[in-house]
Amino acid sequence: MNNISTLFLRVTPTFDETPWAWLTYLFLFGLFIGSVIYILFYIYRLRHQMDVQKELSNIKLRFFTDISHELRTPLTLISSPVSEVLEDDTLSPSVREHLNIVHKNTERMLRLVNQILDFRKIQNNKMKLLLEETELIVFLMKITENFRLTAEEKQIDFTFHADQEELYLWIDRDKVEKIIFNLLSNAFKYTLPGKSVQVSVQSQEKYIRISVIDEGIGIEEGKVDSLFKRFETLTKTNILQPSSGIGLSLVKELVELHHGEIEVESQRGAGSKFSVTLPVGREIFEQDEQAELILNDSTENEPPLSYPVAEPTGEPGTEATEQLSVLIVEDNQELRHLLKNYSFQEIYHSGSCQWRRRIETGPAGHSRYDHQ
């Protein structure tokens, strides 16, 4: 028994076996959970802020659109009388010059208002195409005539070239006019006097290409890719020619509605070339829910339409023919009066009518105006 000896050993535990380690693990786990919760909450808050900002932006846009819509009536009431007065040959040169300035800027404001309304329609996917077969060359020449005076004033060589005398294409005339008008407006805006602007039309088997070529200031290479983004402008390069940044974005949207493409070639200081490619034929639009084809059912052999003429009554004091009557429906009294006197009074019978508003009850809750 005396040969037995006792040895006391103390084994030191590793860190992961100590209570401090478990406390550390617990702290790190809590920190991880807290970080995840914070990140998720932060993402939720950002999304909520984005939703709020988007809703505020939509409210502002709706308000701005409503205001723009209301501007169309007074602008029309200014533009139409000015156009009528300008037809008077007795105007003095100074008065005619002042009225031309008024008419030019009124038309510009109307175009801007219409751009805003079209922009909102595209945003809400409510823009529709009303397609009809159009002789493109004559149609484009009529558009270019609007810029002849501008070309003369700025001393710009403005030319139109087409490789065919006649080209028939299915287009929405109003939309294509806005496309070409915007491209030409930009071309003249950024082209200096003494330079040139050209409209070129090239026909292929399956598409037609319309190009607007200018010798303007050109576009910076870094801006070409973002040129068609909304509210992108060239203000930094030409601060004297401010732009809303809607025109080219609207052009791209309208071209894509026609199942076409738009391309830009530009060199700084040498000019730019905007090419719009539109498909030939109507087959591509037949399955498009946003397109409506307007077909012309009349033939050349059909006799021209004539208005009905009343037979003479034979009574003294009565005319041999009776004028037609047309009902003008417009809630603005001044515009209704302008339409009657300026557009229809010499052709149609002039009378008076009153409107009584009647509120209909029911699930729809619509308002109706009954003619008396």
C-alpha cells in the first residue's frame, strides 16, 4: 500500500466550454437577430417611403394634368380669334408682327399641354392608336411646311428628300405628326444659323425609315443612351434653350406604340441624326389591343355625298333651300360661342338652346345634361 501515490491534475477548460463563451454566443446571436430585424424594418420603411413618394408624385401629376387640361380651353380661346384676326389684310405690319408672336407662343403652349396629357395617357396605359392608311410623302410635306418660316428666320437650309413619290403606310396621323414635330423642333432649336436641317424618307420591303438630320451642336456621347429617359434634357449644354425633357421620351413611347424603333447618331459639334423606323402593312396591328384600324369603305365609283336640301314651299318670304342645323355640345360658354360664330355660323342654322343639369340617382350616380 505504501507504493501508491496520488497526483492531483487540474484541467483548464477551453474558451468554448466556459460560461463566458456561452454568454458571447448568446450576445452574438442576439446581435444577429437584431441586425436582421433592423435591416428588414429599414427595407420596409424605405418601401413605405417610396410608396408614399410615389403616391404624392401621382397626386401632383394628376393635379398638374388637371390644370393642364383646364389650360387648353383658354389657350384655344386665344389662338382661334388671333388666327382669325391675322387673316385681315388691313392690319399694319407692327400689329401683325405682335399678333404673330402671340399666335406662335399660344400654339407652343398648346403643344406643351398636349404633350403633358399624352405623357399621362402613356403612363396609365390609356394611349390608343387610331390607324388609317396614309400617303406618307404628302403627309410629311405638310408637317415640314410649318417650319419653313422658322428656317427662313434662322437662315437654315431646310430640305426634304424621299426615294419614292408615293408611300402608303398604316399610321396614327396625330401621333406621327407629334413624333416628326418634336424631332424637327429639337433640330431647329439646336442648329445655328447658316447650317442645314434635312428630312429624309427611305423605303424598304418591310419598313420605312424617316430621318431628321441636322448640323446642330450634337449630343455628348455619355448622354446618348439616356436621351429618351423622362425629364432628361440638354440644358447643361445649351442653357439658353431650356427643355421640359418630355418631348423625346414621348417620341420614343409613340414610336414603340407603332411597333417601330428610333435610333440616334450624333457627334459633338457636328450634328445629330434621329431615325424612326415604322413597319409596313397592317398585319402587325391586327392583334394589338391598343390599336384600332380605320377602314375606308368608300369606292371611287360611288357618287359624292350631298346634303339634303328642302323643297321650295312656294310661300312668300321663304327661301328655296333650308339650312341645316348642328348641335354644339360644350360646357364652356365662351368656347361654345366661339365655335358657333367662328366655325359654323355661315354654314348652319344659328339658334339658341339651354341646358338643364339633372342628377340621376342610382349606383352609377352620373350627371346628365338634358337639352331643352
